Amino acid sequence: MKPLRLTPQAHKRLSEIAQWTITNFGHKQAAAYERDLINRLNALAKGDLPKGRPCTALFPESADITDLNFIREGAHFIIYRDTPTEIQILDFVHGSRDLETILDDLSDDG
């Protein structure tokens, strides 16, 4: 099992997701969605199925994102980088957002 490390951006986004879910669906749904996200992260760290996929599967022409991977949970893409020593969780991106631009920005940060 590889350790997980959430970037400051990923921590910030989780907080935003929780607040938005509480506002729109209540505390019970926010807790359930948070649990789903955490379970997905734990499965990723253990190497359980389903495994993540390279972000180039979404945008084949984007050579800058070759080191980024994703896995879905609910309405969000979990964007991560799998290194030899850890899994770096970079961001949680809602499917309605401009994913290609966000991936390009995340790749620039790497």
C-alpha cells in the first residue's frame, strides 16, 4: 500500500465540496459523499479495482498531462500522480468544470 498525500489544492477542494454539499443536500449527504471519496482514495492506495487511468485517455493530444492519472467518484474526477514512493492527490474536479484547462494547470505545477 502506497501512502497518499493530498496537496494543498486537494485539501481546499475537499473543503469546498463538503460545504457545497452541506448547503445543497445537508450534512447527512455531505458525510456520505465524503466517505465515498475517502473509500475511493483508500482503494487507490491499496491498488484495488477499479484502477485509475491516464489523463491522456481523456485528452490524447495533451502531451503535458502524461504524468497525471484520474479515477472517478460520483460527480468528481480525482486527479493524481503516482510516484514510486507515494500517490499525490492533486485535485478533485467536478465533471462540469473545464477539465482540460485544469489538467494543464496541474501539469504545470508538477
